[in-house]
Amino acid sequence: MPSATFNQRRFRLAVVVYSLSLVGCGPATDRVLEETIEQSYKIELTASISIKNVDGSIHVYGAPANEMTLQATKRAYTPNRLKQIAVNVSVQPRAVAIETTFPRKSTWGLFDRAGTVDYTIVVPDTAKISRLELANGELSIEGMRGQNVHASLGTGRLVDRNCFSNVDVTVGRGTLILAYEWWEPGKFSVQANIANGNAIAFFPSDAVFHLIAETVHGRIASDFAPEGERRAEPTAKIDMSVNGGGEVGIKMNATEGNIKIVEQNP
């Protein structure tokens, strides 16, 4: 059994890569400093994963493995600001919690900007994604087959790809994408909500699911609608069974925006 100090870690990123690059041909204030770490942790196959970030990205990939690999890259415009951005990691066999700490916005000046953190994380595909939370940027989840996937994005783009889990994803403003490149039989559900922006879902022709899609101020169009209805004016609500419906439920909701359901390889 690993020691408590190994299992419970809270640390600032050690410098693995520290690079100075020039963005365009601008002044020195436009130079970006980077600090990167790569680390692996043994975790249980059904461990609970929680990640919270403010600016940047979170990319989570499911794989047939019994460990988690973490890559985190901090970027800022000054050494002081880079140092103030902290990645705090707590790892136990059954639970992983990662939280990003940024300096207070009130201290940010024109030439001392805050920066970002980009996460790329590979976990067992049977793990539970209990929380992915990002305020601004891009959030993606791919290849999960665990019990649950919960993700929320304030502003930006969220992509949920080939996740055969009970999925609950929310976007405040931006774009929401569901993508299934193939279909696996089983029982799971997807709840996808976007407040302001457009949502699009891609399903293969042989997908079997019950679809409910609704928008308050927008339109919905579906390639799976009967041929005659596809040419009709897009509607604000769809409730239909695709290829018999099966045990998979897909619900998509938009407040201000459109929803598009695309049939791949029809």
C-alpha cells in the first residue's frame, strides 16, 4: 500500500519544461512562458475523477489501462504570473481530484496577464468522471465506458466523443458537440444542455436510441426524421425513436440556439 504522502498529494508543478517563445513579432510583453509536467499514478479501474480549471483546456481520454497519466502545461506572460498559477493534485486509489489555482483577477495588469493551464489526461475507460469543470476554453471527453460522465463549461467548446456512459454535459455559451463514430449495444443515457449557442450530434446509421430534443429560442433539424419531414420547416421539439429506440436515451436542450442531429454514413 503506498504511503499517505504518495496517495494524497498537493503540490505546485515542478519545472519539467521551461521554454520561452515569441508570439509573432511583438514586444517582449507578448512572450509566452511555459511550464509542463508529466506524471503517472496507479488508480483503480472504477476510480472517481474530478478536474477543475479556469482558463485553458481539459482533454480526458479513456483507455484500457490501470493508471492515470497527467500532462499539465501552464502558460503565462511573466515568470511571476507563471509561478502564481498552481495545479493541486490529490490522488488516492479510488479518487483523483485536480484543481487549478490562479492569482486574483484584481491584481492582473496590462503587462502582467494571468495565463492558462492545459490538461491532457488518460484514465481507465471504466473510471467515473464525477466532475470536469472549466470556466473558459475547450473541454473534451473521449472513449469513456464507466458509470458516469459529468462535465460543465462556462464559455467555449465542449466535445463528448464515443462515450458509452451515463453522460451529463452543460455549456453556458458556445458550442456543444456529441459524436459517435460507431455504436455499441447497451443501456446508457445522455443529457446535453446549452444555454446560449448551438448543439450538434453525430450518430451512425445503425444507432439505436430514443431522442428528445428541444430548444426554447431556436430550431431543430434531424437527419433521422422521416423523409417527408426532413424537407419541412425545422421544428422546436423532437421526440422520436431511432431504429426502434432500444435502451439508450438521448436528451438535448438549448435555450438560445439551434440543435442539429446528423446521420453519419447514411
